[in-house]
Amino acid sequence: DARYLKNFLDYTKRYFIQSDRLYRRQPDGAHQLVVGPKDRGTVLTACHDGLGHKGVEATEKTTLYRFWWKGIRTDIDKWVKSCLACQTRSEKKPLPPVVASTPSQLFRHIYIDCMNMPLAHGKSQIVAARDDLSGYIEARMLAKATARNIAAFLWEDVICRWGTIEVLTSDNGTEFVGEAVKLLVEKYGIAQIQISPYNSRASGVVERGHRTFREALIRSCDDPLTWPTKFHHTLWAERVTIRAATGYSPFYLATGYQPCLPIDAKQLTFAWDVRPMSHTDLVAGRARLLAKKEEDEKKAEEKIALSRWKTAARWNEEHKHVLTREVHEPGALVLIRNSPVEKELSRKHKPRWLGPMVVVRRTSGGAYVCAELSGVISKLRFAAFRVKGFVARD
């Protein structure tokens, strides 16, 4: 009891009362006013909301210089993190880990997308489809990307040339979800994967190819408005160029033959072999080519799988300190990244996050279906990197 009394008296010496107010002593003379529960919200509002919504550390220093109560640091941390203005203006973006996809068989999984081009010769868009394994590209110039034009392209340039595909990956553009495309995929039993908006990473196979193809097309033109005249040349060059990911050209993986270039015919290289052959020798030669193609196709599949795994592992390692594995359960409150404004010149004054919204469910692909607080479900699907938890204030 004596020890308890001594400890209590020593503790009380840290405080003193002045003008009916309780203060906590500080060595430098800047004594802290002890604040009761009912006034703490007022203090935190003044020190955070009223001083420019500074971060946890700045708010903590401002508050602790003047006030004190038990658990003050925890309360400041919660207050700042639950500030709606700070949450909607935050520049921090959740980064889910990258998962490497497994390459499918040749012409079983196709990625399709459209790219805008300068209006020339009555054409303003290009629709491009790429094979997941070989990287082989089929493309067509369009005056306008409509569902009917896309369906015609898929039928004439993809299915009629390479057979029925199993999976078609696209974004949610109206040209890919229109009635004509729906009828085509339903007729041939094609599974269509629709990528959530602003999730270009999920369609990296075609997005990266877009950049290289478009750059090569524009660079080959003296005038960008003449791009349609170089379209087929660039398309051929894209098909016959050896890819680092596989070690083979898309043309070879698709056909089993090494491409014969104009320079081969001019210089009579080994690729330009036009010697007469008997029917038996021709069949035997083609049989050897087909057997080698199957072996090379397997090597390419293994090499591209390893390449994708290394790329994903390297990216995850470089960003390991900011990666988030947060999964939002149905009913959770979340904020949605305001991606449309990120490329606007006047975006600085606009909120970077919208909401809060309520999670309805998580799709098999990892995107979220969300609803307004009123219960109205959004027709959009939100990629995981566009969703972060909302911290509600008590």
C-alpha cells in the first residue's frame, strides 16, 4: 500500500490545476492542457481540418504541443485516416501483386482492341487481334469501330483463317459488347473476358503490341496522314520479326515456316530455297518441318511462361513496400479511384477518389461490383487497383 501511494503521488506531480483547468507538466514549460472526451473532437477538428488537412505526423506535433489525453496518438491517427477530404484527395494508389498468366495453345486465346489513328483515306481506326502464345497479329483498318465491323473482322480474319478460338479478351467498349459480337461468341461457344475500365495492365499482350505497331507504322511514313499506305507493310513486319519473349517470329510459330523476306530473294540467302523437289521429298521435308514446329512451339510456350513469371516477380519485388493484398468483402465501404480525370490538364482541383460505395461482390477475375449508398448497383466493374477501403469516422 505504501508503494502504491508513493507511485500515485509521483504520478500526480506530473499535473497541476490552474484557472480550473488541468495541465500536464512539460520540462520546457509548454504545459499540455488535459482534454476530456467530449472536447476531443473539437480539438482534432481544429488541429487537422482547420489547419489544411496535414498528415498524421504534422497533426500529431501540432496537437501534442498544446493538448494531451490518454491514447491521444491513436486518436489522431484514426482521425486523420478517417478524414473524408484526405481520403478523396489522397495520391496513394493501391498496387495489387502482379500474377503471371499461363500462355494458352496456339490461337486459342485472342486479345482484341482498337486504336485511334489520324483520319486518312477514309480510315480512322485499327482493330487488332493478337494470339496469346505466338503474338501473331491480325488487324484491319476501319472507318468506324462498330460491333458489326468487329464481328466481321473476327469471322473473316481470325476464325476463317485460324479456326474457332476458345477465349476472347477485350475491354468493355461498345464495339466489343454489341449485339453482333455477342451473337458471334455465342454461336461458336467463345468465352469472352471483358476487362474492367482503365485496367490496361490486364490486356498487356495487345496494349504493348499496340504501342510498337503504331510507332512502327507512323515512323515508316514521311507524313502521318499516309499511314494507310504503309499499313500492310508494317503488319507483315510485325509478323516476321523475332520476339524476345519466345525466340521465334509469330509467322514461324503460326505456320511452321521461316518467313522469306524480299532481301532473301534479292541476295539468294539460304531462306530462298527454290530447288526442284520430288513429291516424296516435298512431303518428307514438310513432315520434318511440322515435327520441328511442334517441338519449337513447346519451347516457345515454356520460354514465354518463364518470361512472364520473371517479369511479375521482378515487378512485385520492386514494389514490395507498397503492394497491397487487401480483399474487400461484400458490404465493405470503399472508395473508387477517379481514373478518368488523371489525364486531364485541369485535374488538380478534382477529387482523386469517389465514394464511398458498398462492395456487392468480387468477380472471378478479381474486379469488384459496387453499389451506391442508396443501393443502386453500378454497371461498371472496378479493377482491384482502383478500389481502396474507406475509413469511416466514429
